[in-house]
Amino acid sequence: MRPDMNVLLGGYFPNFVSAGEERLRGTGTLIQRNGDLQVESAGRPGNFFGMAYLPGLMPANLRANNLP
């Protein structure tokens, strides 16, 4: 089951929605920075994966792709 992104992202949810609206549906992986929020997602119905994070809050020596 897909998580409730509005609850999960709180005040950043509008940025998440805007990032998804800025590309054509079905055009591959989404990698978008919208304000403070970085969104990376891919997949198809039933097989969705991705992450959303705030690059400005990441420690300087940590890369998002190193997170579990």
C-alpha cells in the first residue's frame, strides 16, 4: 500500500505535487528539485519506488543514495 504522502511530507507536500506535475506522465524516472525538496521516483503502477529528502538538511559527508 502506498503511504499517505500528504501526512508523510507535511508542509512539503505541495512541492512534491508540483514536482510530479512538471513532467509528462510515463516519461521515465523523475528527478526534480522543487524548492527545498528533492524528489526521485520511478516505477509503474504496483511497482513504485523512490525517495524525497531535503538536501539542505543532509550532513555534508552524507549522500542520499547511501541511506538505507
